[in-house]
Amino acid sequence: MKILIAGANGQLGTTLQKVFAGDELILTDSDNLDITDKLAVENFVDEKKPDLIINAAAYTAVDKAEVEKELAQKINVDGAKNLALAAKKIGALIIHISTDFVFDGKKGTPYVETDQPNPLSIYGETKYQSELAVSKNADKFYIFRTSWLFSEFGKNFVKTMIKLGREKDQIKVVNDQIGSPTYAFDLAETMKKIIELQPKFGLYHFSNSGSCSWFDFAKKIIELSDGGAKVLPQTSSEFAAGRSEPTAIRPAYSVLNCKKIEKLGIFRRPWKNALEECVNKILTNE
């Protein structure tokens, strides 16, 4: 299969390169394909003619998006639309990645695919609009909502905590936001299985099983990496008060219900097991 990966150098894109190593890969990032340029995307896709486009490109700076709204909109919404239109034109399948941040966190129980999004942040809003852009403009598509993505690649919470755990005596982490960490490798493997199974096109939730607060997540990372820092809880409002830059509002509870994808026979391992594998890989490669 010929696969175009947009955002190939990010943490998910790098993981996808490993998981789909046996396929013919067309790797793009902002240096060689500006996904916000409709004509450039159309011409590139026309020339390469992939069977599948995976859109792993995104503006993910949640707080910065509050002041860079136009840039977040261009990359997340316009970029997704351009890739969807280009996929439709050549009859290709497109896989698009979205986020738990499309929800407001007020439900209190895990969100299903049919729950109405109500984003609290600019980032969340642009990701919700990106879902609509793909579903309205592509014929063959899968949209994966995922949450709290981590891996041994790129910038992410796990790598940051390992670093801070060695450098600091104590770290303050918010304890009033609950979600499900997701190992990028498990998400990529699930994408591969979906391509093989070819279920009905549409929206699917995927994360590792179990849930925790960022505080719990940080404590587990420090424990697994033998960091010396003490992890202290703080509220989201305390975190925001300690910052000079604008802070986006995040959902207090954004656990995803993944029963739809589990019914296809896809196994979700606990986030703690996936985290242990990831931390071991990071420590081994140092």
C-alpha cells in the first residue's frame, strides 16, 4: 500500500513510520508540503497518488492557540479540508486524528462518538471543525479521537516529566483533569488493524484503557523512570495563576468510551502497561 503521512516528523508521524515500515511511504512535513495551500496539496497528491493519506499534522500548542487562532485554524481546519478534498479526488482513503478536547468535560462519564462536542478552547474548536471538514469533504474516511498522546518521540508529557524528575526537587501537576493516556504505538497499530478490517467509515474513539489525572500520570512516570522529584498536586486555576501567558480552559473529564472500536475485536491495554513500555524504550535509548 502507498501511504502519504502528513506530519511525518511529529511523535505520531514518527511512530507511524515504524508501524507501516513494510508499506511504501510518502513522508511530508511543513518543509516539503504546506497542507494549508489547497493547490499545492492537490498537485502533490495527484502526482503521488497514495492509496491512503494519514493526517498526523496538527497545531497542538493548546495554550498558544488562544493567541494564534488564525494559525491553528489554518493548519487544523484548512489543512484537514485540503487533504480530504485531495483524497476524494483520487479515490484515496483518509485517516484523520482528533482529540478528547472537543468535549467540555461536564458529562462525568466516558464520552461516546455520538455525544455532542462543545470545545472549551480554540485548539478544541479547531479540532472539532477539522472533523467536520473531513467528514463533509472526503468519501472514504476514518476519524480517530484520541487523548493524552505520548511516545518516545517528539515533545510530550512523558519525556518532559522524565527530564523534570531528574532536574527538580519537586514538580507541581494538576490533579483536577481526568483523562486516558494513549501510547502512540498502540494508536498506530489500531489504525493498521482498522485498515485491514475495513469497518464502516466514520468516527472512532481510541485510547489506552483506564483513566487518571495528570498528577497520577506524572507520579507513575517519575516512579518508572526512578526520578528524584516529589510530585505535588495543584488545581487548574492554581496552574493558570502561575503563568504569564494565556492558559486555555481544558475539560475536567475527557475519558473516551471506546466500546465501538472494541466491538471490532481491537484490544486496548491499560495505560500503565503501555507507559512502562514507553519509559523503558526512552531509558534504553539514552
